[in-house]
Amino acid sequence: MRWPTLLVARRGRVRLRGVRTLKSTVAAVTAYIVALPLSDNPRPVLAPLTALLVVQLTLYDTVRRGLLRVASVVLGVLVAAALSTVVPLTWWSLGLAVAVSLVIGRLFRLGDDIAEVPISAMLILAVGGTDTAVTGRIYETAIGAVVGVVIGALVAPPLYVRPASGAVQGVARAAAEVLRRVAAEVRQEYTVEQADAWLDAARGVGQDILRADRALATAETSLRYNPRAISRPHAASSLRSGLDALERATVSLRGVCRVLADLVKGPGEETVYGADVREALSDLLADVADAVAAYGDLVGSEVDGPAPEDERLRGALAAAWSDRHRLAGLLRQHDRLARDEWLLHGQLASQLDQLLRDVDGEARAELRRTWPAREPVLRPALRRPMQTARDRIRRPPA
């Protein structure tokens, strides 16, 4: 028999499996113990049930789920209490309670907890809407929600920054791999099939971007309300700006591959560049690949390391710009600008320039200096009205 491993080693860190299971169990048991002396019900199972449902993947989701759960129960109880004083429990009064509860739940945008409103209403109607049933259900739900939030905050609230950082670096590695492939194959007279394969590979990096965006969204949620986020004040800003830059670089990469594909399919005299241009372009793309990979590592070091590591990026960019100037000189030779392909030459140079600017180390360093000392707790949509209110309060009377 093979026993499941509880300790998992990954990237030099040892993590304990089953933390969320442990948190849910502790929250349910604690909620039951707390509810026993506070509830008139000798078996207040609603409290541990609520705590079990409240504990979510991140602390923000736990707080949000707890508030929605309490609001759903309170609304359902109020609907039932109002109807029980007017009509007895019949098939049509039950239907009325369900319909009204669902409408109210939708008006309050309760989401996945909308079903709790009619459930609470039906349970209260079933016991005749007594005060004991009404207050007991509200108390037990509130106790379970509070206990779930407290346990979620105290017992290892998770941070999903490292998976997001790895996903962003994965985008950089995928883009660099495409660049190295093009750099290796462009030295020879490539074919239409090769150029189309480059373009497909460049488009495929978009899937890595989507995966990284989902991982980053989870990381940003895990940072909200999380006391452990104090140790990573710039994690969200670093990863989001890094992913945005790599996404722009991927667009430029597709542009480069598109120009090379259009050139080999064109009717002009030079369906592929000469050996001198291909060699310079190959060297440039190889250096750009190093720069893109180094940019991903730099973003990772901003999050995981003690200090940003940008020396490798600076060296790769310096070599790339040197190759870029050499390529520009070659494209102006042998009467290339006088031919019909001059537009493709300009597009190629423009896309390469934009790609290098997207992963520029100096711009990255300047961006780091603009980050605040601490990440804002409130979203911008909430901060603006509060700042406006503060400005009005502080404004001297006219």
C-alpha cells in the first residue's frame, strides 16, 4: 500500500499538503464549539455548516463568501418572518416565498449564495416563523461565518504569488524559445513552411499568456486582506506590469514572423534575405531571445529575490541593439530600399525596435521607482470617491 506524501518539495521549498482540508475541519469544529453556549439549539449544526462553506481558496474569497452567506440568510429569514405573520404555510405561500426570495437575491446580487435565501425562508416557514427559529438561524450563520473568516486569516492564508511568477516567466521562456528557433533556421534559405511554422509558434505563446493571466488573477486575489502580503508589497504591480510587457513583446514577435513569412511568399527579387542579412538577423534574434528570457527572470527576482537582477538583461539588450544597428546598415545596402520590398524592411526594423523597447531594462527600473511604499488595499474605483470626500472635508470654507 502506498501512503500519500504530506510534504512536497518544490523549487527549494517544502510545503505541507492538506492545509485547506485542515482549515475547513478546524473551522467547522470551532464554530460548533462556539455556537453551543450561544445558541438555544442543543445541536447548532448550522454554524459548522456555514464555516465549512465559507472557507475558500483565498482570504478575500473567504471574507466575501462569509458576508454573502450572512446576507442571504438574513434576507431569507426576513421574507419568511413577514409572510408567516400574514399567511399560513400552504403550497401557494411556499411558492410565493421562493419567488420573492429569488427576486430579492438577484436584486442584491448574491451570486452563488442566492439559493440560500429561499432555503432559509422555507425552513423558517416550516417552523411557523417563531422568534427562536429566526434568531437561532441568524446567530448560527453569523457565528459560522465569523469563525470561518478568523480561521482563514490565522491558519496559513495562502499566497499564490510564486505560481503566478512562474507562469509569467513561462511566457518569457516560450517567447524566447520561438525567437531562438527563428534565429537558428533563418541563417539558411528558409521555406514557406518554415515561415508559417514560426508564425504559428509565435501565436501559440498567446495560450501561455492566458494561463499566466489566470494565475496572476488568483495571486492578486490572494494578496487582498492577507496579512502575509506585507512581505510582498510590490508583487501584484511587478507581475502585472511584467506580463503586460511580455504580451506586447509577443505581439511584436508575431509581427517579425509575419514579415519574414510575407517576404518568402512575395514576388520580389529577394524572396529571402541575402546571407549577410540573414546572419545579422540571426544574431539579433538570438540576443533578443536572451533579453526576453532575462526580462522574465528579472520580473521573478522582483517578487522572489532579495533584489532585482537586471545585469543579464542589460548585457543582452546592449548586444541586441548593436546587432540591430548592423542589420539596419545591411538593409540599406545593395539597393534594397529601391525595390518594392522596402516596406517589409521598415516593418521588420520597426517590430524589432518595439520588441526591444518592450523589455527595456532602464524603463523597468524607472517603473520600479514609481511603485508606492505599500500596495493599496482598496481598488482604484473605491479609492477615488474616498479621496474626493477627504479633499472636500479638508477644503477650507469659502
